[in-house]
Amino acid sequence: MSTPAPPPFRDPARPIDARIDDLLARLTPDEKVAFLHQYQPPVARLGLETFRTGTEALHGVAWHGPATVFPQAIGLAASWSPDLVRAVGAAVGDEVRVFHQKDPAGVGLNVWAPVVNPLRDPRWGRNEEGYAEDPWLTGVIATAYGHGLAGDHPTYLKTAPTLKHFLAYNNETDRCTTSSNLPPRVLHDYELPAFRAPIEAGAAVAVMPSYNLVNGRPAHLSPLINDVLRPWTTDEVLVVSDAYAPANLFGLQQYLPDGPTAYAAALKAGVDSFTQDGTDATATIERLTTALDRGLITLADLDTAVRRALAIRFRLGEFDDLDPYAALEPELVNCPAHRRLAQEAARQAIVLLKHDEQVLPLGPSTRVAVVGPLAGTLSEDWYAGTLPYQVTALDGLRERLGQVEYCEGVDRITLRIAGSASYLCVGADAVLRTGADAGEFDLFDWGGDAWALRSVRNGRHLTVTDDGELVADQPGPNGWEVKQTFRLVQSSNTVLIQHLHSGRYLQVDSDGAVGLADDGTAFELDVVIDGAATAAELAARADVAIVVAGNHPLVNGRETEDRETLDLPPAQDRLIRQVHAANPRTVLVLSSSYPYAIGWAQQHLPAILWSAHGGQEYGHALADVLLGDHDPAGRLTQTWYHSAADLPGLLDYDIIATDATYLYYRGTPLYPFGHGLSYTTFAYGDLRLSTPSTPADGEVRVSFTVTNTGDRPGTELAQLYTRQQRSRVKQPLRQLRGFRRVTLEPGETVEVELTVTAADLGFWDVTRDQRCVETARHSIMVGRSSTDLRLTATLDVRGDQIPPRTLAHLAATSFDDYCAMTMTTATRDRGDAVISLEPEAWLAFDDIDLKPTQYHARAANRGNSPATITFRLDDPLHGQLLGTLQVLPTDGLVSIAGDLQLDSTYTPTSGDRAAAHAGNPAQPPGSGHIRTVELTHTLYVVFSAAGVVLEGLAARQSR
């Protein structure tokens, strides 16, 4: 009896499209609908196993037990080493495969990493998950990590990397209901490039939309998914929703009326997999089936989405007998090679922020005091794997130096009920109660008014159980809902203790039992041991004091929680100051998920180092750097500011208008983008360009030398930036174009060559809705950071001259400047428009070639009273009035006819022409923003009230 031939979809010799077609044709409509949920069920009759999307693999395999924990993503990026990051991605991908072999249904091969949102604002709670504030560098690092995850096999993916989160997502505050304002240049020049690079390179095969809205439309319904993102590659791109985001479309966001309508809209917008309700697909299947029955979607729409999911499964080798990753052994997880890689990654991520007085490196016989709340512990963040072991800063230094004096430097306190002799204490059963014997607690300040209390009796942190009971049984703050933090509300000489998660207060009832209530019991807080004073005593006896401070990655800055300030936790700041007062040779070691404002430390301490939370091998890596075995090789991928006052509003995404990030920031940062010191010194020289001039489709090779001028080996990161000297638009002050890591012996010189492609010097031209390379001179700048530039040359680029524009068709979003305006939707389905936020808001359109014109305006008025849109020449308040439109209250956009009339007596003066050539005197120095076209004007469109929407203008055709 012959064995039946396998179906065509199981034949690896056939083209993949033909195989997908065959399998797709075998699935029933019900099976196809079920495949649109995160947890795709098995199809026994076809021999299909279950498939799920969404294994977290940001810097190690998360949520599945012990696995190698590498530095946080922001730390990996601080290495500025794509080769290292790719190796880490490959190790994580291998471990995902091993976990998948043990639990195929529970650990899927579609991994949700990397995160490529540019780190626009350091207050973002998820700062630790991204790579850089520069989109190009973000793309470079993400491509490296994605290639590592995906593997090197020519046919099969090791894992299927998914980019997060599309698009313009940098706030946790009201993240599901806020809209990110993205003018076209911010969209095309800042937000999209970080996503484009790994997609074009084949380093990612899937994308996850973000929770927020973009220009008034939920990101899960963005036309950019199908119109812009998918054309970046000829391969199928799977789009998976973020967790519980589909229900937001008709829930929190109230954008669509019901579930079937919302799911249909998401499917048509390009969402292929609905991550909703955990493993329960019931609601998703019901909503999509109803949408199909109501004609909101078709079977062809189902096929399109299922095809994309199947394409990924085929590329993962699910339907083939050959598995190139079957030989991966279980012992690979946390194997010695991965441990060594974790140490190397942590080592290369350490940034030396300041170094004076040669306090570092430490000598082998240096007497060291190690203090601080992070000195003797490591913490897991939400997307970290479970630490298989931990080498703390204290462990690493003790291994190398022997006896090291240590204390956490936190206060030990008692809490007595005000006016009584009864104290809070922890019983043998770990339950919080009251008694005559004072219970002692160690008090940890994690910033943002968040404190944690650790019982001295059992060494465990106080928490609130699901039943509302207060117990001390946790190792520290943990979990999605952190229930181990409290606020101390001062009132005269007493405190109320508020549980942050519930918002309720500790209350002692008449029987002495402790619970939570809306009104709290007042306590008298007595300090038994002053942590900072104790640390200072240790520091005074040491040659060098090392303070290890920073954040707890699950408190005051994490997913769901933005920071309000950049300040250090007050208790940690006091600790640093007192230790320094006791020993001027104090080294601050910061371990944190984000930048801090540490101006006092920068002014007073001789040495400061920073790294992200460094994973299981952090202590070994830190000791390697502190003792000089390895030169500090990390560099900052974000600007560190003096204060949050240097930042625009958290919800303002227009980095161009607000002078945000290193690209546009005009102040002096605490530490600039690209900053990082070495134990040695370097000199730069002999800058040469392969050509002084290039066409828009050309390139130039930039070469220069780097010399180690010190007396010890060192690693330098040579960085290349450009600046367009003149432009029609506001240009970045500097922009990263390339970098090279070099390790040099004392006195050694190396020549570095980097390539600048002229096309990369372009920007989005709003007047023609396309990318443009202008004819202009560019400064080519080389140095150690974005502000420490040692060499400069000039390159002439022969590109385009942007012509003046007319009112034949003028999109409202193509403005050059604005006041009190933001982006919104033109219609629920497609298109962008602008909306006024207050009376006298305006848009400015430069270089308009004005003629008397009859036109139609597409506008709406979301207010309750009639409003006007007026058009003025060259000034929004006093410029010549060209025309006025009345816009009555209306739900949707309507076409309104009007005329623009120029005063016949108006003629441009020689002063106008001179200004056109000399530049705009109102523009700040160094902006490079000038008018380049003679005899044109700026058209101001002024709105009389808030809530007026404009999509654009179009000239009426003559009949």
C-alpha cells in the first residue's frame, strides 16, 4: 500500500506563494476567522499545530523562567556596536527556539522585539525599551538586533521579529486616548525612518501598532500601515495588534460605534492578528464573524490577513520536515558562552560621564566603600527574563578587591501610632500588625514620591495582597501591578501612609488590626539609623567611596507610568552629598533606565559612570571598567538635560517646532548625545573629502585619523555629523551620519573612512509632498560627541531648488509654521487636516506665488458658533487682508467657495528682495532658515475660534 503524497503546501520544493495558496484554499471561512486571533487554534484535519504571536524578547527571553538576561535595550544601544547587538539578538533567538521546543504552544516564534520608537523625551516611562533619540541610529541598532533574532539561514527564520510600536508613541500618560501631533516633516524625517531601516533590511517581518492616536486617528487604523510601511519590502509583513488595543477602538477611544465595525476597520487598515482577551478568542471571532455577515468585510479581506500570518509560519519552517534549529540543546539557555556575552554587553554599555583627578581606574589594593540602594542587588524590569543568578556591583568589586565595606545607605525607621505606645510591626506570619515592640523597616526612596518598606525582621518588602491584607513577603517591587510602593504624606509631625496602587491609606482599627481605608491613621516616623550618615562614616575610612544609585525599573518610570521630573530620588541625592562631604574621592555609579538631571554631582564629584540596568553579569562588567581592565566604551544615545524645564510638553511630538532632541536643542546640555569619556585621550586630524561637490544621487567618502595620545590602551567612538548651512526650511543643528569604534594602543593612529550618501541629506518637502535634496552647502563635522566636534569641512551638494508654490492645490498640513494648531483627521477613514486650538491660531505657508484666485476650501467648524478663516499677507495680525471665509458649525468637512484678492497697489520692494536673500532676521542665529525665492510671500491663514478644521485649498477651474 503506497503512502499518499503530501499536500502541495507541505512540499518545500514549491514556491512559497503557491504553497500558501494551497493551504489557504483548504481552510474554511470559520478557520480563517479563528486564525486572526493571537492564539491560532490547531486544524487537526490538516495536521496544523497551534500558533501564537508574541513572545517577549527585548533583551532576553521574558516571562518563561530563568534565561540569559542581557542589559536593557537602551544599554545595548549605548555600546554603539551593531556586531555586539547582533550577537546578543542571535543568542536570544537561540534561547527562544529552545523554550519553543520545550513548550511549542506556550512559547511562540513570533517575537515582539525590537522597540524602535525614537526616544524623543527622557520622561517616557518606557525609555528603557528603546535605543536612541536619533532615528538613524535607532534603525542601525534595531536592524542588528533583528538580524540576530531572525538568524542567518537563507530560507528559514530562527524567529520572526516584530517592530514596536507604530507610531509616534512616547507617553504612558493617557496613552490610549492621547493623539500624537505629527506634521509631515516630523513624520517622514523623524518617526518613520527608524521603522523603515529594519523592514527594508529584512531584519523584521512584523509590526505592532501603538495604543495612541496619530493626528486624531487610532494608530491601529492608520493608512500608513498599508500605504507606506508595507511597500518598504516585497515580503509579507504581519501586523499584530497591541494587547487589548482592538477593544479600545470602540471602548476607551470611542472612535467607532461597536466591535464588529471596529474590527472590520482594523482588518481593512492592515491589522492581521488581534491580541485581545488573552487566550480567549471568543469575542474576536464573534466580532469578525458579525462584520463578515454585515458585509463590513469580505472573504477576500480574510484571505489577505490570513495569508500574511501563514507566510510567517512558512518562513519559520513549521510545515517542513527540515528544521535547521532542531539541534539546539536545552543547555544553551544561560550557557557559558551566553554568560560571557552578557558580561561583554554590560561592559561595553558603561558610559564614563565625568572623570577628573585620576580617581579611576582603581588600584588592586584600593580601600573601597561601596554604598547605595543598588549596590547589593539587581532588579528585573517588566520585559526582562528571570535572572538565573545575579552579580551585583558589590559582588564584582569584592571578587576583585577582597574586603569591601558596604551599606545600603537607606534609613531604618519605626512607625508609631501618633499619641500612643503602639508600633507597626511584622509578625512571624509576615502579617503587618500593631504591638508594643517597635517593628523596624528599611525605607527606600525610588523617586516620584514612591517609597518601599522592607521589614528588618524577615528582610521582605511590605505589600498588599489581592484580599487587601498587608504582609511583608515580597523580595521587592514586582509585577504588572506594583503593590509594594507607598507615599508618605507629611502632616505636621506625623505621616499618613498611602498605598500607591490602590490610593488608600493604612488605617489601624480599634482592635489594632491594620488595613486600608479612605482615611488613614497618623504615624510618628522615627529614624533609628540614618542611612546617609552611616554611609558617610564608611566613606570616610576608605580611599575611594563608590555610591551605586539609580532607579528601580518597576517604579517611577515604566510601562503605564511616565516621570514628571528628571531629578534623582531625594534620599539618594542626600546620600551622594553626604558621602562626598565625608570623602571627596567619591565615584557615582548610576544604574538607570533613563537619564537623570545630576547637575550637582557633575559639578562636585570627580567621577561619574552610567549604565542601564546591566543584567546578570553587571557586577563583573562594572568591576572590569572600574579597575581599568577595559576602557569605558559606552556612549550616550540620548541628551541628558539639566532639568525637565529644558523639555517641551510630554505630549508635544513636534521636535522641530519645539527645538527638541540633539537635532534641534539650542541649549547647553548636561551631557550631549554621543558623549562618553575614556581613561586615555584621543586626537583627530587630516580630515579629507573624496570630492568637494556631489550630485544629489552621489556620495562622498570622509576620511580622518584618530590617535591615542595617552599612556594606556583605549576605545574611541569617532562620530560624523552634518549640518545643512542654508535651506528653505529649519534644519537640524547637527545630524548623525556615521560612526566607527576603534581600539588603539598608546601612540597608535588609525585612519577612519565613512561614507555620506547625498540622498540621506534630504528632507521631506511639504510643498510637493516628496523627499528633496536641496542645492546647498553642508558642514561635515567629526568628533567625540554631537557637541565635541574636532574637525570640519564643507561639501557642496548639487540638488534641487524648491520652486514657489501656488494655490492650485494647498494641503493645510503643508504649512511651514503654525501657532496654536494641531493635526486632526479629515475624515474617519482617511486624510489629515489641521484644527485650531484657540482664537487667532494661524498657519503660515512660505514662498507662495500669489495671484488673485477663486478657490474652494475644505473646512469644518466643530464649535457651536460661526467662525471665520481669514487670509493675510506676510503677517498674521497686520498683514494685508486677502479674503475671509465664514464657517458655520458642521459635523463634517464642507466645501466653501472664496476669493483671494491682492491689493493692486502692492508691489514687492527692494527691501523684500534683500530680505529674501539675506534671511529671516527673526530666525535664531545658526538656524540656516532663509528665504531662497524672490518676489514670493508668506500666506497666513488665521482662525477666529478654536475647533475650526481645514483640510486644504484648491483653485476653482475657469469655465
